[in-house]
Amino acid sequence: MAEFADLRALIGPPELRPPSVLWESLEAELGLALPADYKMLAETYPSLKFDDFLGWFHPGIPADPATTAQGMKDVLEPLRVRLEGEEWIDFIDENGGRAKRSPFPVYPEPRGVLQWGMTDNGDRCLWLTSGAPDEWTIVIERSRWWHFQGGLIDFLVGVLTQQVQCPLFPTDFPESMDVEQSLD
């Protein structure tokens, strides 16, 4: 299991001061608590883009918790609309096994997926909000689904060190350890 220090060792110290996040207000607007590793990442770094491909959204941009919560919901609407017309979707498990199965529900449905990032290829980077927040696992979606049985920091450290291969990402990701930090 990766630790936050492992991620920091890979990407270096913060170059910009991250925006503050009103966690209690944001979680009240969302109607759920968020994982501790996500909060630690947000309290340490601004928005991040890994190897000019994988983007992580900072919850303090914009600063208003109601706007952030609504944005987290709105970004899922196209996925929700698309899934309403599909009964079965190609699903790839973390061991490369494939099956046809129903997609995960979309937040705010119970145990629904909630987006935390996106790639330049249009892959949605999501949490499966099942169980306690620190037990949430990672789901990557772009017409197909891939489920990683670990949390955000485990996933980031795994893909950045290429110990975890997401079959929806390019096989050469990451080509470099360039990490862009921004306040937008």
C-alpha cells in the first residue's frame, strides 16, 4: 500500500501554495465525506497534471464549496445520460479479465462513481463511493470500465511507477515524471 510520502517522493514538493478547502462545507454540499488521502493531496498541492496526460482536480478551485460540489455533480451528467441508454458495458478488471456487466451507478446514487480527475484522452478518473471514504476504490471509464482495488494514492503511485497498468491508458504512460502544478 502506497503512502502519501511515496507520491511526494515521486513528484517533488509543492511549487505553488494550494487553495484552501472548506471541507465541512464541501462535504455537506456533496452529502458525503471524502477520503483522507484526497484531503491530504489537496492540502499539499494545487491541481496536478501528470506527464501532460492525467489531471487531478483540486477541490478548492473554485473556492466556493457549493460551486465545487455542483461542478463535481455536473461533470458526471454526460456519463449518466449515456449510461441510461446502455444495459451492458465492457468491463476490464485489474487482472485484465474482461466481462460484460452493468456499469457502476453514478453519484449521487448509492455506491455511485464520483469524478476526481480526467485524462487528455477523455478517460474519467472516478471513485467508487462504496463503503467508508478511505475504502473507496478507483474506476477509470471511457466507453469501457476498469476497476482498481485501491485508493487514490495507491493508484497514482502505481501508475506513475508503472507497477499498475491501466489498460485504458497509453502503454507508455508515463513517459516522464513531469508534473505540472496549477491554480486553474
